[in-house]
Amino acid sequence: MMQLISDHAATDKVLKQLQTALRSSDLETAHAKLDLFWARLAVHIRAEHLHLFPTILNRVENHPSAPSLKKAQTVVAQLRQDHDFFMHQLALAVAIMRELLTLPHQFVDPEGLNNIKKIILEVEERLLKHNDLEESQVYHWATILLNSEEQATLASQISTELCNRPPRFTLSTWLDETVAR
């Protein structure tokens, strides 16, 4: 699950760049970083939803070292709720940002900008707890539930998803944010 942990770090790097742009009221850069952050997080979430979570839930029941199925289901349900929260909040931030970008270039709407900052702060705070839960529990479960061949297969599936960037991003833009991998 190292690629997911590395992706957490790469996504956090984009989040920090977004926050810097918001603090300096650089709407063009903030818009680009917000869009990239939203996309990177969506790709990460897709990898977990399509591959990690189903694998864990399918294997946890019959393994003596694993958590109970009920605990695994509860944790995965919480993570899915977090994912829904992130995507909804970031969609809201993008909508506000798009509205701000329609204003004359010399005018910055402080209320709109503050709303975006508030949303991003809420996402960041919840994301910190969320990533800790994933890294301390769910990613660890994969290492105890799967043999090395199964782990390699899962890692390959996850890597494929993480590299499946939306076409609006150039490879250079996408990779500039993932050098930590």
C-alpha cells in the first residue's frame, strides 16, 4: 500500500500549494490547484473503491489475524462517507471558484474567497484523520490478508488507477505533483 501512502503525500503537496495560492488571492493558480487537488483525490478514491475496499471486505471474514467483518465494514463505511464529503465539498469550492473567476480580474470577492478557504480547511482537517485511519488500519489489513502475489496484483491495480489521470491534465502537470512517488 506504499503507493497509496505516497499518493497521500503527493495530494497533500497539491493541497499546500492550493492554500498558498488562496492566501495570496491568486485566483488563477488557486483554480488550477483546486482542480488538480480535486482530480487527484478523485483518482485516489477510485482506486480504493474499485480495488482496495472490495479486496479487504472479501478477504477479512476468513482470516484469523484480521479484524472482524463488522469492524472492517464499519471502517470502510466511514471512509466512504469521508470520500463523499471530500467530493461534495470540493465540488462546492470549484463552483464558488468558477463564479469568482467571472468577476473582473482586478476584483477579488473576499467573501467568496473566504468560503473557499473555509471549505478547504474543513477538507484538510477531515483528510488528516481519514488518511491516518487508512494508513494505520486498512492499508495494514491488506498486508496481513493477502499473500505477496495477491499484494502485488492489488498494487498493480492501484497503480493503474492512480496513473489514470483525467485528460484535461497533461502528463507533466500530473507527474510534477507526484515526484514523491
